[in-house]
Amino acid sequence: MVSLFPLTLTEGLVRRRGRVIMGPVSLTVEGRGLTVLMGPNGAGKSTLLKALHGIERLSAGRLGHGCPSDQSHAAQAFVFQTPVVLRRSVAANLAYPLKLHGVGRAERARLIEDWSARIRLSDRLDQPAARLSGGERQKLATARALIRSPQLLFLDEPTANLDGRSTREIEDLLRAARDGGTRIVMATHDFAQARRLADDAWFMMNGRIVETGPSPQFFDTPTRSETRAFLRGDILE
Ligand SMILES: Nc1ncnc2c1ncn2[C@@H]1O[C@H](COP(=O)(O)OP(=O)(O)OP(=O)(O)O)[C@@H](O)[C@H]1O
């Protein structure tokens, strides 16, 4: 499969209702690793993730990939903060992206067995996904996004409101995916999680990227006063 990297956002800007809610932002995503996107509420993190994924209309600027856009779309996935589960069984949820991309029946069955075991839902495959708990749904949504081994995965607050065990399970899935070669960009408000997972971090405020850096330097010795204040827990106006 061709590579969708580098993914480049050039002077990307999103304006809604006459207000700039993101940008201008220019950045390049390539290679491997897990990037954590941090910043106060309303900073524009979700908007940036969606812009990078190509589902947020840019008011100005340009999004580019290393391959044609139909292929770049098929090579990436997005897990929303409130996971979307289909009103079907757990198995059908896992099968959905595989069917969509023409994966054959035998391979589908193998992948569903493997991934349902990894998220500890093997014995619930025939149950309606809508009946799962919040943590189980989030795990299902994450597995459904990863089941095709995407080149790039975006996640928006993947463990908000989950308990310690579910959080750990999702973090394990993400680490394994990252180690397997999936490039990950995720927004989180959880500082401890950011430190546990990040290879590098981006800090965003008022729609702009203020600082980027590798972990752990980003967390231990950020260069910008706004980043330091945010990581200290100060309220940023
Ligand atoms: N469709 C829209 N129309 C108008 N304003 C919008 C729209 N979508 C988002 N916004 C505003 O843009 C700003 C950035 O929103 P966004 O959801 O990207 O921030 P965020 O950093 O992800 O926030 P949070 O941490 O609270 O999830 C917010 O002030 C939000 O109210």
C-alpha cells in the first residue's frame, strides 16, 4: 500500500460564524510514533484533529498527502470522544470497516476473533453494541478503528470518563498499534496519560500551535511560558 505520509497542513485555518476557531496552523505529520495534543478547553484541538483527518472544511490553507486522496482516506481512522457504535451486534461493528474495504469472509472472522479477545468482548459478540457500557463502547470503537491496521489514527479524548482499568486497556491497544507502525495523534486532557504515551507533544491555545517538542523534554522543560503555566495547572485566559 502507498504511504499517505507526509501529511502536511499548510496555513490551515477554520473560520466559523465569522470567528477564527483554528489557525493558521502549518505542520507535517510523518513516520512513526504517538503525538499527544494538549491545550485548554476550546483551544481548537478537536477542530485541528478533524482538519488533519480531512473532515473539517478549511476556510483557508491546504491539506496534502503523499498519495491520492481516496487512498489517503482509506489509510486512516478517527475515534471520536463519544464513540459512535452502529445499532448492530459487537461482531457487526468490528466487521463493518472490513466489509467496506473488501476483506474476505475468512480473514474477517479471524480478525474479529482476534480483536474481540484483545478488548475482552469475545463472549459478547452477538449482543447489540448499544448495550455496552461507556468503557466497552470506547474499546470497541478503538478496536474497530485499528482492525484494518491504519497508517494513521486520530483519537479525541479516547479515555475521558473511563475508569483506570478501561483506560489502561485502551492505552495498551494504542501502544501496541504504535509499536506495530500506526502513526497516532491524540488529544487528551489527562497529563499523566500524556506523559505515559507521548513520543512527542503539541500544545495548542487560541486556535494556534504554541509549542511542540519530544517527550519528556516537552513536559519537563517546556520553552514557552504558556506551556509551563498550562502544565502547572494554571488557568489560561
Ligand atoms: N461549528 C462551529 N461553529 C462555531 N463555533 C465552533 C464550531 N465548532 C467549534 N466551535 C468553537 O471553536 C472552538 C474550538 O473548539 P474545539 O472543539 O476544536 O476545541 P477543543 O480544544 O477540542 O476543546 P475541548 O478541550 O473543550 O474539547 C470552541 O470555542 C468552539 O466553541
